[in-house]
Amino acid sequence: MRIRHRSKKRRALDAVGTYLKFKAISKAARGAGKAAKGFAAYKATKGVAKKAPTPVKALPVVAGVGVAGAVAARKRRQDKEPAAA
């Protein structure tokens, strides 16, 4: 078999390409690790919510409705104000 002789330019480009591939792989692995941690936290809070008494389970829903109502009231108040000319 014949040995291929690559130029310095070609070797440098190959090295840069390899570096970028490894960098992308490491970033993907880091992202997957963060996602796994987030998923674990989600599962933990979900488990706690299941074990909690019924009024505590309804708390996030009540809070969400309260926030939605406050936003709607604020929006209505802003619409009724006369435009400054």
C-alpha cells in the first residue's frame, strides 16, 4: 500500500476538524447531563406532589388561576385608560 503524504495545511485542517468534533461531543454530553439532572428534579417534585395532601396538590392550580386573574385585570385597566394626545 502506498503511504499518503498530506500537506501541513491539510493536517492542520484535519486537526481543527477533530477538535471541533470532540468539542461538540463534550457539549452534547454536558447538555445530556444537565437534562438528566433536571428530569430527576422534576420526578422528585412530582413524587412529593403525589404524596402531599389534596389541598397542597391544588395549590399550584389556585396560584395559576390567581396570577391569570391579576394579569387579566391589569390588562383590562390598561385598555380603559384614555390615550394621551
